[in-house]
Amino acid sequence: MTDIGCAHGNNKGLPAERPLLQLYCRFAMIANPLAFLASSSSRQRRALAASTLGWMLDGMDVTLYTMVIRELLRELHLTTAQAGMLASITLIASAGGGILFGLLADRFGRRAALILSIIVYSVFTAACGFSHGLWELAVLRLGVGLGMGGEWATGAALVSESWPDQHRG
């Protein structure tokens, strides 16, 4: 890629007859989307990686749940309303998890709260595979939701506090 003078947000290397390109180059991410990684510290990269992996696991959980619903309906003799209730429990609990782990993050630190939320999420997700009924699975999905909400909230706070303003959207 040719350096056109906007890797750091300046427009000096651009011809005046290209105003749209000048507009785009005001955002360093457009010119070189990974340049921020080169200028970051290992602490910042670790915070971003940990949060991203946590969010990725959350997305995978939501996707996998939709893929196994048909099997859940058959194996546990659930109705579609009950399967929907399980998904709702998880998402509603994630709001509570965000608040709970946000308070823990304020008290014990973002890193510790993120680690704990990932552990809670992982343990409850694994335990879901061993459930035998609706209410047992509902309690486990509630735990998954608490961990998931904790990951969303503490991960976002950790990344926001770790990175300088010019790298945040």
C-alpha cells in the first residue's frame, strides 16, 4: 500500500482535487487498519485480545444455542416457548452480569473481573451439556448470562481504559 500521508490522520500528501479521499484519510483506521497495533504496548494488546476472545466466545454460545435448539426440543421434551424462555433468561441475566461484574471490576480491578467472568461463563456453558431438564438448564443458562454480561461490560471498560483516545471510536 502506498503511503499517501494519512496514516497518522494528516492530509498533506494528498492532491487537493480528491476531497473524498481527504475526508476518508482523516480516520487513520481507513488508511492503515492495523497501524494502531504497532504503536500499542503489550498490555494494551493483551487487554484487546482477552476482551475480543471473550466476546468471540459469547457470540459462539449464542450461535451454538440456535443450532442445538431442535435437539434440545427433542431430547428434553421442550416446547418452543420453553426454548425461547431459556434464550431470554440468558440475555436478561447478561444485563445483571454486566452490573454485577461492573461492581466487582470497580472493587477488584478490570482484569480480575474479566478473568472471573470468563471462568463463570465457561463453567456454566460446559455444565449446560450435562443438564437433564428444563429448570436445571434454566439455572445454568442464567449463570451463562451472568458471565456473558460480565465479559461484555468489563471487557469494554478494560479496552477503553487501556487504549488512548485517538484509538477509540
